[in-house]
Amino acid sequence: MKNFSFDSIINIIVTKRSKIEKIFLAAVIISAICFPFVGINYDLSTYLPDFAPTKQALNVMEDEFGYPGLARVMLKDVTLQEAKSVREKISKVDGVSLVIGPDSVVEAYMPQEFITSALNNFTNMAGKGNTFYKDGNAVMDIVFEEGSYDERTKAAVDEIYKIAGDNACYSGSAVQSKEKQELTMQEVTVAIILALFVIIIILAITTESWFEPFLFLLVMAVAIIINMGTNIIFGTISFFTFSISAILQLAVSIDYSIFLLHTFKFYTSQGYDMHEGMVLALKEASNSILSSGATTIVGFIVMALMRFNIGRDMGFVLAKGVVCSLAAVIFLMPSLIIRFDKVIEKYKHPPFVSNFNKFAKIVYKMHIPVFIIVAVIALPCYVGQNMNTFKFGEEASGAGAGSKVYDDGVEINNIFGKSNIIIAMVPNGSIVMERNLTEDLENLGFVNYAVSLSGTLPAGIPQDFLPKTLTDELRTENYSRILISMRNLEESNYSFACSNTVSETVKRYYSEDSYVIGLTPSAMDIKDILTEDYGKVSLISLLGVAIVVMITFKTIFVPILLIIPIEMATFINMSMPYLVGENVIYMGYIIVGCIQLGATVDYSILMTNNYIGLRPECADKKETALKAISKSALSILTSGSILTVVGYIIYITSSMRVISQVGHFVGRGALLSMTLVFTLLPALLVIFDKTIMRQIKKAEAKKLNKSSNQNAAAQ
């Protein structure tokens, strides 16, 4: 019954080609219409789970004040009077809530002498005298009414650019987010165009018709458009997912279509007509394509188990992308192959590579030295990958060195020192207690300034004397807010220690219902969550892929053997940053481990399948290994080269550090996986040849007995 159903499906795919094409055309049109309505989320803090302290604080802040965007602007070669004029203009921009600068003018209905002391805690006249003005340069901290990613904030930043001019320097979360939003679409477009160009070249070399690469890319384009359009079911996806999902889907899925076409051409070359050849090709190729897709889907879907919900965002979108690719290859591609068969034949060219026998001999000679080297470095690489210096928070996802916003931030910090603003929220109550807390915070050695309503208001002066813009920014009916500028980076061990000190100081005054929020506390939460996620996700990903492979080979030992080269390649890949002294962005680190395993274990499966299939007809283990390498080489080199190139294109084209680093990891990981599959895996297959073949024979015997019992029962 199962065979009948499977055969029926294949016959429907081959005979109902026109209807299938119309279904996919409709799906593409609907998906293309839906795609512009899929939101892109640039705020990593929204992916924190509800139990995270930062998430709880965000919820309170949103209810009471909103979560403001922040920016820092430095004016060069200006007088205090000129800086004051610019600050006043910026403070009037729609969407700007508060500007703290060298003059810090407060519109108050009282004589100036009464408010001078109130201003001293955040002007250049304070004890930390060069906080806002130094050597003709003036710096301002800007608080927006809406979040860093809000369109109103983005428009306000544009207006600030016009006011301050091209000679000014700009940094802060609002500036970073604006640059991130503008660069994402541009860089994704450039990466895809470059990837398509290089993939066409690779496919032209490895195929036998000039038209075949365009056929493969047409099928993948259909799958990618459907995947991107159907993301509307999620409402929004992260900028991280958006930046790499399409190009990774292309890289990890294109070999499905290559395998189907090659199988079809084999049968037609044996004398079968197109209809019969496609039926046989689908029967043979479907199991391999589906098992290959299953390992990739498992690698991706496991990311959804991360408590940091960007893993779920990424895992679902990438897994759905592979499902779309599988559907396009199995249901649509047979129709397109038959439709364009004459075109494929018309533009046929002689193969550029006839065989890989010499290649097989070269890499086989390396198998013993590679086995020894891997045995020696396995433990150091495993330890080394856990000794990397990691980055976790929003700063790690921003633009890297060479971008204007990064370089501007460095220039501002070199002149005025760092300004990392975090916010304390405390329950309304004693004004004296709030003022004492503000003073204690400002007296901390790493704090530039602390601004609160009680700290700003001179003793004995009613709150009504201060402007409503300031009171609304710093106090609601239930909570007061204290803006704290710390003299450190947003993310470092020192920053984390400083943030803890601020939290402890706040809790000393307000033990309950008080919160500290900002990029540094958020990074601390992400660090705690991701670090715990890594072990769980890595283990489940490994077990999931192993189970899929186990089902394919019907043995326990073979899956362990063929996963070893991929895991070893992953260890080497992840330990490289430690060896070269490079910081690793943990979010990318945890995701790439799943991607590399899920996407490249297919190379091991193909090599092992070929070895097992060729073993009975070969005289010895060496001959089997050489033939297996030669037979597998074209498919592995094509698929692996595409994934390697795509990874490095992402690495080169993206200015955002997390995306660029993921690309670097993916490209290097694919290259390492290919290398070890060609060298280490043959060594393992030869060494454990007897065990492998014994288990395969047992599995085949069980299958045969089961089939015999079923036939007997049927009779």
C-alpha cells in the first residue's frame, strides 16, 4: 500500500505538470505580495524570555515611560554659545525628549541663581569638568521619546544630522539602529547578486549545459520567494534572520535540484523516455533528497529550543526555507526539467572535469597524516572553542570597524571618554531618598553624571517650577527615573561589574520594585541565557541529526562514524578565533554550530553511502575508498564550494559584525567540513571497514526477514 501511494504521488507529479506549475506560480505571486508586509525587527532585547530581568524592566518602562532611544553627538570647533544654539535646536526636533549638553539650559519660572546648583550635576561646571566640553569640542547626550527602532526616532536622527552637519560625530543606539536598517536591505541585495554570479560560474563548471545553472536558480528562486512571503505568518522576523536566510537557503538547498537532474539524465542516457526517466529519477532521488533535507531541517529546527527567542525566529524561518526548497525540487522541478529539456540539450557543452581519479589518489594519500593530526588536535580544539572571548549584546550586532557610526563612536570616546547610559527606575516616594540615591550614584568613580528629578530640583523648590518636558521624562505617577552615564563600554567584564554596582546601590535604597535597564544589563541577561542555551542546543542538534542518519543507515555505529569529521570541523572552526585573538559574537557562535552540522553532514552521508555501495564490487578497502572519493567529489565540491563562497560573500559584504562573523564561520566551516570528509572520513571508513560492513549486512538481513514475514502474512 505504501509503495502504491508513493508511486501514485510520483505519477501525479510527472503527469499533472501543468497544474503543478500553476499552483507554484500562484504561490509565488501571493508570496511576493505578502513579502513587503513582513516586518523586520532590529531590537534584540525583544527576543529575551519573559523571566529575564531586562524583559521585566522593559515591560514596566514601556508602561510608565516608553523605552527611549539614545544618541550621542559631538560638535567640533565650537564655542559654548554655538553649542548651546545647536542643543536648543535639537531639543525642539519632533521625537526628541531631552538633550543634555554643555549649557544644559532649563526653562524654569525662577531666577537663574536658584537653579544653577541644580544644573551643576550634569554640566561641564560640575566636578567632572570635561564631561561635555573640551578643547573646542562639545558633546551632547540625547534621549528620544520613542525607542531606537521607531520611525519617529529615525526621522528625528535625520533632522539632527541636518542641524549638526557633516562635521559632527554621531553614535548611540538610535544612530546604530538607523544605520542598521538602511544597510540591511542594501547589503542583502549586494550579497545575493554576488552569490548568484559566483554560483552560476561554479555550476557552469560542474554541469554539462550552459542552461542548467539558470534552471537550478529558477527553482531556488521560487522556493526563496515562497519562504520569504510566508514569513508573514510570524508577523515580524529579526534583521539577523532576514539578512542571511535567503542566501543560506540557496546555498544549502541547491544540491537537491542538482542531484535530481543528474539522476534524470542517467536514466534518459540508458534509453528511457522523459516520462519514464523522470518517474525512475524521482523514485531513486527522493529518499536521498528527503534524508538530506531532514538532517538540515533538524539542525535548523533545534535552534527553536533556545530560550533566547531569536533562535526560534531563525530556526523556523530556515527550516521552513528548506521545506520550501524540497517541495520546489520534488514537485516543480520535474515539470521544468521536461519543459526545458530541449533547451538544456541545445546549450550542452563538454564537461570541464571528466573524472576525479587523480584527486581521489591525492586526498587518499593524506588520510593517515590527517587522522594522526586530528587525533592530536581534537582535545585542544574542543577546549579552545570554549575559551573564546565572547560578545553578547546590542553592541555586537551593530556596524563594525570601518563604518562611519563605529569610527565616530571611537572618536567621541577618545576625546570625552565613554558614555554608556543606563536607567534606574524607582518607586515614587521620598524625594530626599531619591536625591541621596542620585548623589551616591554620581559619586561612583565610573559615573559621568546621574540625572533625576529630585537631584535636579533644588531643596524646597516645588516640582511645578521645572518644565513639563523634564518632569514627564523623569517621573510618572508611579515611578521616578534616573539617567546614569557610565564611563565604560556597553559590554565588557568591567561594564558588567559597574552595572552590578549600580544595581546594588539602587537596591540599597529601594529593595523592591526597582529596576536597572540599558544595553549593559540587557547584554548580561543575554549572556546568561545564551551560555546555558549552547550546551542544550548543541547536544540536541547532534542527537537529532544522528537519529536521522541512523534511520537512513539502519545502524548505530555508522552515524557516529560519519558525524565525527563534521564535529571535528566544527571544533576547529570555532577554536580559530581563540587562536587569532578575535572576539566571538555568541549569538552567531551558537547558531553556526547548528548550521554547519545540519548543512554539511550530507557530505559525509554521500561519501559513506558510496563507500558501502561500492564495497562488494571492489577488491579491497583502498580501492573502495578511492572510488567512493572519486564518485562523491563532484557533488561535494559543488555543494561545499557554493556554501563556502556564500559564507565568505556574507562576511565581506556585511558591515554588521554579527552577520559578517556568521558568514565567516559558515564559509570556513564548509571548507573545513569538505576537507575532513575527503581526508578523515576515508581513513575512518577504511579503519572500521569490517565493523561497518558487518552492521550493514545485519541491517539488510533484518530488512529482508521483515519483508519475507510481511509477504508470508499477506499470503
